[in-house]
Amino acid sequence: MTQSKTEDFKSFLLFLEENLDLYLGKKAPALPDNWREFLVKASPYLTILGVILAVLGLGGLALPFSTFGGAMVGRPFLGVNYLLSAVLLIAITVLEALAIPGLFSRNKKGWHYLYYSALINALYNIVFFNLSSLLIGSLLSFYLLFQVRGYYK
């Protein structure tokens, strides 16, 4: 039964990737080739910068402990939100860090790590009702990812 659920999830991810590629990679207006090439060359460095900024975000390190410091007083679900936020943000940062070697070598695996990071970021925006970030940030991230997808083999 577990394998069936895993296969269903993998099928869903493949279906989602194919549809995003169709609409944001093939049907959407294409970026000029020189812009795509610039994005592919700059993406490892931008990702390194993003990971460094996430790791140095010292306020994020305190999130798991905020529930013990009175953050839950009068707001019982606030502590859960902090913990869920921390878990999702750590997952995004780890996936971006894992993407860096593949981005330098233009490996498809590096692209996939960024894609999964963008998916988790979209999930984060859905869970916390950040609709403007979901619509603008996630759409822009997916558009840029699928515009350069062909550069990664």
C-alpha cells in the first residue's frame, strides 16, 4: 500500500512538471537566448547567495525555541506555525544547497533540486496564505526555471 502511495505521488510530480513545462516553458513567451544563458550562468552564484542569507538569518534559528518563550500564550496554534515554517524553510534551504553542484555542471539533478525547492516554497505560501507571494513569486520562479530547463542535461 505504501508503494502505491509513493508511485501516486511520483506520478503527480511528473504530471505537474510536464504541465508546468508545457505552459511556462513552451507556451509562455520565451525569454531571449542571451537572458536564458545569463540565468544559467548566474544561477549557481545566486543560489549560493540565497543559501548564505538563509543560513545567516539568525532569527530563523530561534523559531523552534519561540514556543518555549511564551509565543504560544493566548495563541495556541502560533507555536505550531513557527515550527512548520522552520521545517519548510530548512527544507527549501537544504534543497537549494544540494542544487549548487548540479547548477555549476548544468546537470538536470541540480535543476530538479531547485524545482523541488520552488514547489516547497509554493506549498509554504499556500499553507500560510501568502497569496501574493504564491501568485507572483512562485509563478515567476517556475517561469524562469522552465525557461532554462533545456540547458540542463
